[in-house]
Amino acid sequence: MVKNKMPLVMLKTLLFLVLFLPLFSSYISAQTRDPGELFPPDKIFLLEEPRDWQNTEEIMDRLHLGAGDIVADIGAGSGYFTVPLASRVGDKGLVFAEDIQIEMVNYISKKVEALELKNVRVIFGKPEDPSLLDNFFDLVFLANTYHELETPFLMLENIKKDLRYSGRLAIIDWDPAKQSPFGPPIEEKVPENTVINELERAGFELIEKHNFMPYHYFLVFRKKSY
């Protein structure tokens, strides 16, 4: 009598699922989290108010930008940082101001046109992908945006592709360890250590940490060299 035997391919498939499916499921679940609420476009005027708690010139100084650099301002909002970034990179540089809310994109577009900023490109991105160019940027800059990301690991993978070999990723965001009289609720803020851990898992390494802002952390990363 011939006994029925499970085909070898099926056996290997079942073994793979038993061993690796729990790990895969955990990995996928780690790619998403409950994001903070997007800043409401009808309050965009608040984004244009001067910020003594977020010194723009000092931030620009610590980014060490040079004339001719190419920068992506992710989650640019009203373009509050887009303008000083464009000033720092000069006529030979470029700044890509990206946002996923069309109201913000329209606002920045009008602002860029009014200021006659020839070195700024406005981009309508996606929650998981800023829709930029691969291997193109010297710096990707996220200010007050990281806590809003729905799928941080997917976004980081796309950013990593967009950066040049020596490119850097700068993240400024609300620090739940620092009490602030405004900003997102504390449960929406992402702790500094969480950001560092997520970036390391995504293939980045921390190269600078600045602590001069009363309500935010300021972290600078580069792609790991393997």
C-alpha cells in the first residue's frame, strides 16, 4: 500500500509559516501606530506666528547647510522653515516643500510665488511617501511632523532612498518629557528614545543631538554604512 506523503514544497511552506509568521506579524504591527492629528488648515495662520521657542536662525546654523545643497522640507505646513532653508542653500540650491494636505500645498505655492523664490519646488506627497527623487537630497528635514506619521518605517524607507550617500535626516519634534503650554496632547508626542530606536531599526544612526529648545528635541541622523 502506498502512503500519502505531504509534498516537500508544502511541508517547507508550513514550516516557514510556523516559524516566521509570528515574527512577520509583529514586524508589520510595528510599522504602524496611532498618529497625531494633522494640523488643521483653517488655523494655518498660527503656523506663521513668530516662535521664540523655536529659534529659526539657530536651527539653520546647526543644520550646517551650504550653498547649492538640496533639501526636502517634509510636512512643510505653511512653509515656515521652507523660506529660511531656501535662503541658506542659495540660488544654486533647491528646497522641496512637501505636505500631504492640499490646503497647505496651495498656501506654500502662493507664498513661494509672492516671495519669488526660484529655488523652491512644492510637492503634494503621500502619508507613506513624500514622492521625491531617489539619491538626490543632502538633507531631509522634518519639523513638528514625525509624531503625525501613520507608517513611520515605510516613510523612513522612502526617505532613505531619497538621501544621497552622505545625506542627513534632521528631526525636530515635540518632547513629551518637556511640558509645553501648547502643541499636541502628550499622548500624541513621540519620546526621543522611541524616535532614535525607530531610526536605528530603519537603517540610520544618530550623529547629532541638540537640546536648546524648551519644548522639542532636535536629532540629526545619517544612513548607516554597512
